[in-house]
Amino acid sequence: MYRSKKYFPKFKVGDLVRPKHYCQNKGRLALVIREQLFDMVVIRYLDKLDSRTDARVNNLELVNESR
């Protein structure tokens, strides 16, 4: 089966990410907790562990990669 790269996120579960400078939550650190199709991931912010949200991969920058 052909798997197009645009349908699968470039971040893995456990990656430390930060929203880009033009986003509302810029500067906040977050962990990727689930990958979704169509360039979306579910992230959890580290300053408030109860806050989970969907985020577009294009709006995130990688801080530290998980193993």
C-alpha cells in the first residue's frame, strides 16, 4: 500500500514540541500524546497537565525528539 507522507504526522508520541511564534499558546512546552491522520496530533501542555488539545503539525516546532 502506498503511504503518502502528507497524511502521516512527522512527530512521534513523546516528542517535546512548542507552538510556533504566531500561535495563541506560543512558548508553551507540550508533549505529543497521540498521532492522528491528516497532519494532526494531540498534545498536552506541561504547565497544565489537564489541558489536552488537537494541533496541526505545521503549527508546531520540535524542541526535543523522543527515542
